[in-house]
Amino acid sequence: MAILFTGIKQLLTFAGDKAPRAGSAMRETGLVKNAAVLVEGGVIAAAGPRAAVHRHKLAKKAKVVETGGVCLPGFVDSHTHMVFAEPRLKDFSMRTAGASYAEIKAAGGGIVSSIGAVRKQALKPMAAQLARRAELFLECGTTTAEVKSGYGLSLDSELKMLRAVRAAKKLTRLELVPTLLAAHGVPPEFAGDAQKYLDHITAEILPRAVHEKLAVFADIFCEKGYFTPEQTTAYLKEAARLGLRPKVHSEQLSNYGGTRAGAAAGAVSADHADHVFAEDIAAMRDAGTIAALLPASNYYLGLSKFPPAREIIAEGVPVALATDFNPGTCPCWNMQFVLSAACTHCSMTPEEAICAATVNGAWALGMGERCGAVMPGMQADLAFFAADDYRELCYYFGASQCAMTVKKGRVVHEVK
């Protein structure tokens, strides 16, 4: 049966070309006041002014849902580390006492501290835990989220994490997109030999993940003490050769060359980008790489430096926003808070921020052809908010304003 969502005060359609939005196009929201959205078979049949949508032939027999408030495309969170066994509370305590990222790592914290718990955790409870977390995302208006491995750092545990993502897809309506991040750090058994471990990933983990069709993307952490730009380009090119689309963690802690290394390998997105220089931004633009910014992580770490969104947008590079939800540096699943941080700390406008969290987030996952905008033929992924003006989503923070979430035409969260 068709469903007619009507009485919408403001609908942001982001209607336009099916392509990532850059420059001034990021401010074109496709705003329609007094709007409606008609859905059939999990797909948008019509969207726009209420009177026009109500005249659609399917509207006459549709189930009518009076919504009010603001409607957007469901958020597309293109960067999460949603699979982990335990929170890093020791890291948190050390950080609040003044310890640096490097000091926490030296004390056995950081990425490596998550390894033991992940390796011990069985597949079934891991998948169940992931599905429970997925519901938190749906409650905040996120309808699609990328999920990385990267806390196992061994053949068995990395594959287990990706299999948990596959198993969790049967337990939640949140659309999960898996990424192999075996190159997240060097596990203790490799005694700091990054190249030896990378060779192991390339020879053993990567081919198995591809063979079992467990991942869509391959990612790598390019940073001092982790993996070099040269290693990054070579690894991502090999991943691409095997059929995984490249992504890169780059310029998070310093300017190290990871963004250019990722762009050279055709990375779909370069994520973090806190310390990018002009040549890095130019490399992204020339390669068609999206800059995925993660300002909630900067906020949580108490940093004064945030990603230079204005410079990136000015140079014509599409910007996406994501939570970076993870146990160590950003335990936040609410994209509404990311919107606030992007506006207040990255000088993005509300229009740019919402575009980055929807349309460009979808393109950062290679899914922009079917989600991220409210247009006929697109997947019916919608988020409704108890607000009179869409800017309230960026203005208020600290709680979710999401009143209803719709995934493929089905209501998956509703505040009664």
C-alpha cells in the first residue's frame, strides 16, 4: 500500500543532479513549504507541494500519515566504527587527566586496547550488540551507516567483525555498509613492523574478505606511527584491483600526505582532513574524492583545531559529515550533534551541513544514485523532526529532535 506523508511544514528535497554537491550547490536545499511525500514499494513516488502530491493517482488510496515538522532525507553516516566489544573508559580517564593520544597509545590504550576484547567476543553476541547500537542511529534519524572493522587486526577477528555486520543486517532496519579496516594499526604480535603486517593483510585478510563478499570498501589509517603514504597508495590500489573501493583515514593528527596518497589510489573519500594543506585539497578535487569531516571527534578530544571546511568548500571539493562513532575518540551516534559541531566549529552553514550529512554522505558511500535526496525513484529513506524550521536541527543540541524515521518506506522509529 502507498503511504502519503503529509502536513510537512518544511521539506528539504535536495533535488538536483545525481552527483555529489560542491561549492554553492551545497546550499541548495530544494526547500518546499507545506509539503508531502508519497511512497510506494519502498520508493518515493512523488515529493513536493502538498496540493500537487495529493493529486497524484496513488494518493487517493494511500494510507495518510499527518506529520507536521521538518522532513529531510535520512542521514547517511559514512564513517563509523560501530563494532567494538567494550568502551574505552580507561582512555577517557587518562585523557581527562591530560594524557595525549600518543601517551594513551604508549600506555596500551588506543586502537590496540580494543583488540583483546574484540578477539574474545563471539560472533553472535557481537552481531546482537551491533544491532542494538544500530537502533540508536535510527532513533536519531540516520537510515544508512558505514561500519568498519579494524579492532581485530588478525585474520580471524577481522573476518569475524565483518561477518557480524552481515549477521546484524538481519536484526536491524538500519542499512549497514561494511568496510575492511584491517590496516587500522599494527597488532602487538607484529612488534611495530607495519610493512610486515600490511603484507599479511594483503596476502591473507584482503583476499578472504573479497572472496566472502564481506566488504564494499577498504580503508587504511595513514599517520605517523601507523602506515606511510607510500604504503597507503600501494595497499589501496591492491584493494581496488580485488574489487573493494578505497577510502583513507588521513590528516587527522598531522599533515602526513595521506590525503594525496588516497587520492592517487582513487579514494572515494578522505576522512578527517583536519590538517589538509592547499595541495591536499587540490588533490581531492582533481581525483573526485569527497572530504568526509568528523567534527564530533575533535569536540570529544577537546581539540582547538577543527577541519577547515570553508577552505575545502571554497575549492570545490564536496564535503560529507559523519559521526566517527567509535569507543576511543567519538562515542557519538547522533548526526544532529555533528550538524551543530560543523556549524559552530567548522563555519559551515546549516544548509551545507545538512547537505553534507545526507546527499554527500550518500555519495561518500557510492550510494548517491538511490539515497540521500527526496526525489521520485529514490529510496524512501526519510527523517522527520519536531521543528518548525530546518535550522533548528543545527541550532539546538544535546537531545534528539527526531520524531519519526522511515527506512525504505517503513516506519522504523516513532515518538508516540
